[in-house]
Amino acid sequence: MRLIILDRDGVINEDSDAYVKSHEEWHPIPGSLEAIAALSKQGWHIVVATNQSGIGRGYYGEAELKGMHDKMDQLLAELGGKVDEIFYCPHHPDENCHCRKPKLGLFQQIAAHYHIPFPFNSVIPYVGDSYRDLEAAEGAGCLPILVLTGNGEKTLRRLKEGPNTLENPEAVIVCQSLQEVAQSRAIVSSDVCKLK
């Protein structure tokens, strides 16, 4: 089984400083759904792990979040792709939960769901656009991949210029977009990314 974990906002869909609050406001980044469909057709199991503090902040509710994900699923189905599971943290940052990235609760949930030993020992790619995504990937033992969509350019500057809290920033793979991730033979064709 091949499993890849994706952040959502800034990786799959356009991010917003005002938060994405409804399915009407949810817009895929050009090429991202095609990339997910391509990964699906290559036999990857695709999981989303996303902070959704807009719920805890009262900007939208569980029903609105489901509407966004239903829209994503419908658009993906039209392309022959799918997301297997979505794990999200609904909490306000002040709640100090264990699942808000860069904490590892979402990744532990994924490990339990798929009966995979945790941490992942670099066999599972995690694709994100923010620095906390990279911190979470490193903590979870994922192969960290930074895309330059969303907050990716800002994250890349921090990666190069600091301050750096990553133990091994050189391990981060940088891609222009999720589409480049799906097309990268080094990532999608590597036995390194195959769970035994």
C-alpha cells in the first residue's frame, strides 16, 4: 500500500486570510485535483490532514466543512480520483489540543486508522505549504515535501534564512505544486514510499 498525506488549504485549494468558510468559497488550486486524480490512478491512498480552526473560532461549522469536502469529492470523482480519508483539527489554537499541527494527533489518528506503526520512518510523504506542516512531517517521521503554492514561498524563505526549528531542513523536498509532486518519479515511483 502506498499512502500520501496532504495538507488542504494552500495545497489542494486556494487559502484565504479570511478563512475558507463555505463550499462557495472553496476553490481548487489549478492542477491540484488533476494531481490527486493522477496519484489515485497510480495506486496511492490519499489522506488529508488539516487544521480547521475556523470551526473553533466560530467562522463556520461542521456542516459547512462537510460541504467543502463534498464539493472536493465530487470534483475529484469527475476526474477519476478520490481522497480516502480526511482528518482535521477543529480546535481554536488557545484550546491547546493534541491534534493541531505541528502537534502529532492527526498523524497518530492516521496511523491507528491504517494500522501503521508510528512514527512513520520516512515511508509516507507529507505535502504541505506552511512551516508547521514541515515541523509536523518531521515529528511524525514523514518524508517532508514543501509546495510553493499557498504559503509555500514564505515557508521556503524561512527554510533558507531561518529561524529554523527543524532538525534536518535539508531533508525537505521542494516542489512547485501538488502537480509537480504527482509527476515526480523520485517521489511517486520510489520503493522508499511503499509500506511493507
